[in-house]
Amino acid sequence: MRFDLVDLQLFIAVADQRSITRGAERSNLALASASARIKGLEDALGVALLKRGRRGVELTAAGESLLDHARLVIHQVDAMRGDLAGFASGVRASVHFLVNTSGLSEHLPKALAGFLREHRDVAIDIEERESTDIAAAITAGAADLGFAAEHALPDHIERFVFSEDHLTLVTSKRGPFAGRRQIDFQEAGACDFVGLTSATALQMHISKHAARLGMRPHYRARLRDFDAICQMVAADVGIALVPISAARRCARLMPLAMVRLRDAWANRKLVICARSFKTLPRPAKMLVEHLRAEAV
């Protein structure tokens, strides 16, 4: 059985693009060379990996299995390269950490700063993702650790609770619902909203549940952080959904009213997760130990 990293990277590209042609382009290979490499993989493994059709390719069951293993191998090779390259710059190891919007802006910065201060030979590569995407990436071995809403994780992913969060409606003191203590999200459907940019993980989460309720919220402004959103809300531009930690912080400085959402999807346990904590590289294990100690 003989194949190399180029074969595995090509196979991942073909699987992602669902096309040998586009996979070859992404891998900077000629189509003939890519086709020959895929055929060589199938011959070496003794199984068909792709179902070829007019509209592209689909993975066979064997192809799906190879894709999982290929992602793991490439992730480990990338981690090895990053760790070794770090020796030249004085940073000896790195941890690939996928984090949702709330974690990135509210829950993790202080804990991560403390870890990096104590471990100056470790770097953390942080990437914002939506919780369901984090679950898929952790399952595929495409990252060391994740910070996600627990409800988005399948049972086989290991996790521990880091903090709890509740999405809260904020309005100006003179705005709609200012006198309310609780509300169902659907009641706010006719209001103007201020939100995060559409590509952020939390905004995708909110949009998904709005669509399930048949809502199409009208956004007057989209911003990149909760403080800016709350400033707009305080100026009576619209209402917003933000994590309760951000709402409380901003309400101390701005004329805001907080209204609890009764919707079940607004209550979230936020967890640190991995395929297996025991098999993590040592730098990732060190980070896990630090985050366990910082968990609420």
C-alpha cells in the first residue's frame, strides 16, 4: 500500500469540491495527474472511493472512511510542521482552537491570556466557527479543541462545561418591551433589530432559529462586537439579542433594559470539547488543564 501526502490532500480537495476537476485545481495539479493519483489510491486500497457521474463525484462508504483518516493525518502533519517551525521563532508549539462568537468575545479572552502568560512557548491558533461546524471539525480531527454550545455536539465528542450563557433581548429604556421581564422571541418579529455581521457564528445561530419560527427580522445595522451593538440599541436604533454577560456589562454603562428570552434555544451550556482529551498533543492537554481550572 503506497500513497503520499499529496494523494491525501488531493482526495480531501476532491471530496470537498465533489469534483475531480475542481479538486485538481485546488491542489494545483493537472487533471490527468489528479485522475491518475485517485486511481492509484483506489488500486492501492483495493476499493472504489468515488462514484463518478455527470455532475461530479460522490464518496462511497470506503471513501467516507478514508476522508476521515486523511483529515486526521493532514491535521497531525500540519501540527507537526507548526510545532517544528515554531522552534525557529522561539514559539515551540501551537494549539488549534475553534471557538464560537460568545466564547471569542465574552468567555475565553481572560482565561486564554492567563494561559499564554504562563506558557510563553505555546501559541494558540483561534478560529471563529458556528457550534455545529465546530462539532463537525472536531469529529473530523481538523482541530485540537473546540468551544461550543453543548446542544450542537454529538454524544461521541468528549466535553466539559466551561460556562453557561443565555441570550437576552436588550432594548433602550424607552424602547419596546422595556417594561417586560420575559418574552418569546417571536413577539419581537415586527421590531427593528441591530445584530452581528451575518458571517459570525452567533448571528447564524439566531438566524437559523428565526427562520424556524417563520421570522425575517429587519436589521437596521450589523456590527462586529456587542459593545457597539448595545450603543446602537441605547440610541433607540433597534433591539438586539446578545449574551447575558455582554448585556449586563453594557447595561452598567448605557441606558439599556434587559428582557429574558423564554425560548429554549436561548439557554446554552458552553463547553470545551475534543475527540479525546487523552490523545491530545501535550500543549493542548496543558490548555485543557488550565481551562478546567478556570471553568465556572
